[in-house]
Amino acid sequence: MKKIKPERFKMLKTISMLLKILGWIALFAGLAAAVEVLVAPGMVSKLGLLDIYQSTWLLALVVMMGAVLYAMIFFALSEGVIVFLSIESNTRKLRELLDKK
């Protein structure tokens, strides 16, 4: 019978999942903000952003690019945590195989 090992690094797996969720939230929030800029430019002009970009389309594009950038950063951090967990798991398996010899 195979021994059931306790789950290792639960917190790191949770952090990885939270980073992915933050990535999706950033992406959808950026999309919603870009649509808001296009639908109601009067509300955005109160912030003074339309004075900088001079165009609602350009502002919506900048907002979307920022959202995609932040989403990519969150996804990359999440994948980085997963890579380190995989390296640890593979190293442990290799050590167990070498100890058997």
C-alpha cells in the first residue's frame, strides 16, 4: 500500500491561485474601465485624463494596455511560484531515487 503524504506548501499554492485570480480581476477591471471611458467620457473628464490624452479612444487603449500589463505580471508571478514548487518536487523525487541505490 502506498503511503499518503501530507500536502506540502499549501500556502504557496494558495498564493499562486490568488495571483491568478488577481490577474483575471485586473484584466476584467481594465476592460470595464476602458468601456466606461468610451461610454461616459464626461465622467472621466472630471479626473482630467482627457486633457492629457485628447481622445477617448487613446485613453481607453492606454487603460487596456495597463490592465493587460498588470494581468501579465500577476500571471507570471503565479507561474513562477508553480515552477519553484515543481523544481522542489522533482529534486525530492530525484533524491529518493538516488537514496534507493
